[in-house]
Amino acid sequence: MAHQPTTTSINRAAFLRSLGMSAAALSALYFQGCTKSDSVVADPTDGTDSAGVAVGNTNPGTGKIDFTLDLTRPENAKLKTAGQFVTVGGVVVANTKNGTYVAISNECTHDGGPLWYRISQDDFRCPWHGGLFNTDGSVKMAPPRTAEQLYKTTLSTDKNTLYVTG
Ligand code: FES
């Protein structure tokens, strides 16, 4: 008779996120522990952690994503510029190359790494093993095999508030 598992397993990144670590802190921690020199490549894009200034649920693990970003706040103002992104809890929000906002899960479907938007390639890159995702969430380059979760973004008419749901 087979034994049924009685515990829930989560990957390392999900566990660290549950402790409240930001994407930047996760990246730093991973870089320290990584021994494969070809598995980590620094990304020139500058991300910001805006988890502390979002209003609403930013964590996919605690229910439906539903939060608001005030783009007039210093932590979020960079999102008014194409190519910039912020990490908001478990979500990365980017103002993409064509000026549209994309919100995507900040947990790589390969092994849970963070994602960074790159305007030059118009994609999201995972620094852990170099996986790439298109802005529609589909896999652009392995090792990931599964598409990322996308969330709906709605910009207010005055362009000062961004709503993310899904
Ligand atoms: S965790 Fe391996 S490519 Fe993202």
C-alpha cells in the first residue's frame, strides 16, 4: 500500500519568499551559494522592490492577485519609463519596449528563480540558469518548459495608477 504524502513541499525560492525575502535578496543569496560559473549572468537592468508600497494582495500563494501601484510614488515612478520594472511581492511588473505594462509571476517555472525584464530583447530573464520568457509568458529559451503566469494590468486614465489583477 502506497503512503500518501502528509507534507507540502515548496522549492527553495518559494520558501525564502515565504520568509519575506525580496527578489534582490533572493538573487544575492543564490549568487553566494551557486557553484556553476556558467549558470549565473548578471543583468544590467535595474529592478526595484516595490512590495512595501503596493496596496492589495501581491502574493499568488495567498489568493488572487489584486493590487494597486501608485506610479507617483518614488518607488514606482520608474514604471513610467519603457524598459523599467519593479518586483512587487510575487509579481514582476514591467513597462515593456512598446510602452505596454506586463505583469508576470516572479517565480521562474524551471526552479523558482526571479525574473528581470530586458528591454533590448523585450523578454524576461531568469538569472539562475538563463531561462527566457516572452512578454506573453511563453518560454523563449529553456531550461524552463512551462509558460509563466501573466496578470492583467489596467492603467488609470491619468496614467498615475496601475491595477494588477488575476
Ligand atoms: S530557475 Fe532555472 S532558469 Fe529559472
